[in-house]
Amino acid sequence: MPDDRLLVPGHTCWRLARAEQFTALIDAADYFRHVKASMLRAQHRIMLIGWDLDLRMAFERGARTLPGPNQLGTFLYWMLRKRPDLQVYLLKSNLRLLPVFDDVWFGLTPVSVVNQISNKRLHFAVDGDHPTGSVHHQKIAVIDDAVGFCGGIDLTIGRWDTPAHQHGSRRRRAVGRSYGPRHEVGAAVDGAAAAALAAQATQRWQNATGQSLAPVEARHTAWPGRLDPSLRNVDIGIARTIPESDDRGEVREVEALNLRAIAAARRTIYLENQYLAARRIVEALAARLSERDGPEIVIVLPRRGNNPLERGAMDSARHLLLQLLWEADTRGRLGVYWPVTDGGTPIYVHSKVLAIDDRLLRIGSSNINNRSLGFDSECDVAIEAHPEGAGYDDVRRQVVCVRDRLIAEHLGVSVSEFERVAGQSGSVLKAVETLRGRGKTLRPLTEDTVSGEASPLAENDLMDPDHVPRSLTRTVQRFITGLRG
């Protein structure tokens, strides 16, 4: 394998696996609808792996296009009644962070009780197979090992939205409460790539429960009927983060892929992420900005964290690391933005996307923070255009297509308009600056914007560690020292 490949099995990815079909799914409305459409075709097994899962989540809002109940829980029971050979496995992370809560599903309901009162073919588990303080952040849905979904979207409440991100939309409601506009990205694959995601999901189930699950040999299609693939016969790289434990070493494929991709960029690095808090990643970006002929960098982030903890730990780290980028940007090749609706409401960016030139597209669960590099579990999928790879020209076009769709969505313009301006200027960054305006648009994050975000929690080992600490006591001591400072 040539040294210039970005996706290198065993280093920057776990494995490369062929997908007969691939497409990116932008925002949760499409993602939820196509996940349900695929589950409707399930014959043998549905596996849902998430940081969170909520049986109350609704697949569609407004007009219904798919048969069956609209809520996840009732839909799964309905499917089990229709398909006598179907098994459903639901695995979510131990969000309580401490081992004492490993056997809790909703609130204080023990998993053993949930499994006793539910269908015998519906299996619940909470995955506490992680170091104290870390979480399983992977988001994977696999249907009959034939179709897999992966990205930043949990099947839970408070996620649904459309690319329009309509200001004040009444359809953004969860369990009786409204929530703000939210931007998400996921991906769908089939073939060997889906089987590889299934292998990761079943390994997670075995680690959590001790129960091994055999692969499914599906002889039918489970691809969503109304989902047109963007690519056919393409190699998918699966990159993971897995924290160190007593019986396994750490896996840092996500970090390795990020660093290798940033170093390889020639013209444009495009990033969408919930956070900008990983110093090693930001230092790599700053190094490229310092080069005379380095790439331009466009970053889309949320205006601020979604809760006080995020604002105290992640926004404050972002405040420090943005200073590093701004200092390195002596040639005006950096743009950092946050999206707003046509009414001026910030759109919360929860997507995790990296696009490098017309060469690499990565979509997954991993954030640009330290936890995602070595402390929490993550799973990303990526496509790479390589002259010796499958569908070279098609993959090149798809990388640019997804990037341009995302930017056009944020700017509130058509994709063709963005492509026209970017083509005329020869610069993604110049096109963004030209098309930024009133209404739904991108607003710049500036030194004035983030001036009040400094905090002693910034880059703190307890809040955002990049590896499993050798001593929790020492980590807590450093945390307290930081607060005093």
C-alpha cells in the first residue's frame, strides 16, 4: 500500500471494507427516516448502539411517509410481532459515569427488570465496560449485518431537525418541550462495510454482557427504499478510539487519521464539530496556517456549549486554542464560524465532519476534544479518493459535494450558488465571506465573541483527559489546583 494513503489499516483506521452503496445523511430528519426504513426490512437482527437511546424518540414529524408506529419503542415491539425470527439488541453507554450505575437503563430502572417485562427477543444492556469517568460515544445502527449507519446522531429525543433549521419550528419538540435548531451528520453503508460495523457492534455487546453474537447471513436487501446512494463500490475506512483497559491496549485511530489528513491537505481543510478543544489537533492546524503556501481552513462550531459543563470546560479550552490559530493565521487563510437561523437563533452544531480537499471525507462520532482521542470510545467512517482506489473520480466529487452541501446549508444559499462563487474565486473561504449575509448564515467567531469564555476548567485533565489516567487521585488533585489557580 503506498505511503501517501490517508486510510491505513492498523494505523489511521481499523480496517477498509467495501460498501456497495454509501451516502452521507445531513441532519437527523433524514437520518431517522432512513434508519426506520431500513429496520422495516429487517428479518433477523437489529442492533442499536449509542451514547444514548430513548424509546420515546419519534422518527418523523409532520406528514408520515413510513408504515408502523412512529416512536422507537412501540415500533420495535411492532416489528417483533411482525417478524417471528427477529432479535433486537439495544446497547447504550453508562451515562452515570460510575460503575454502580452499569445496570441502569432509564432513571433507576434495572436492566434485569426491563428485560423481564419486555419481549424476550428485545434485549437491553447498559455498557459500563469503560474506565471510570469515560463513556462509550459510538453511534451505530446495523440491520441484518447488511446495512449500517454511523455518525454523530443518537436515536434519542431532542435531535430531530431538517437542513432548513426553521426559526421557531414547532416540530422541534421532545416529550412536551421545545428545543433549539440542531445540526447533525451521519452516513449509511452496506455490503462488507456494514458487516464491519456489525462486528464492532457485536464486540461491544460481548464486552458489555459476555454474550457473543454470530454474524447474520442476510439474503435480502435492507437498504432504505427511498435512499439514493451517492457512491457505489467504494472502500470505507472505519476509524475508532478505544480507551485502555486491563485486558486491552488503547486504540487511537481517530487521532492518527486527523493528524495525517491535516498534514496532507493542499488547498482546503473543512471542519464541523461540536468542540475545538484538542490541543494536538489545533497545533497541527496552526502549523499548516504558518506555512507560506498552506491550505485555507474553514471551521464551523456552535456559538457556545449546550450546558454549563460544556461552557465551563469545552468553550474555555476553545477560547485558548482559538488564540493559537489566530496568532498563526498571518496570511488570512482561516475562517471560524457559527451558524444562525433566519431569525438569528444559533444553530447547535453537533456534527463531526472533516473534509480534506477533494480527497478525504470523515463522518463519525468523534469530537475535536481530548476525550475523543483516547478516553471515550468513538467510531468514524471515511472515504478517500486515491488514484489506485475504487471510483477515484466519483469519490473526489463526493467529498466536495458533501462539503459544499454543508456550507451552502449554513449560508442559506443553494449549492449551485455556492459552487459558482467558489469556482469564480478559487477559494472556499472567499466564497463563504462573499455569501455571508443577513438571515440564515454563518457568523464569525472573533476574539470579541469569545472574550468572556476563559475558565480555570480549560484543558483540565479531569474534565477532558486524552488517555486513561494512571492515578485518579492525582488527576483530581490537578483539577482542584486548577480551580484554585
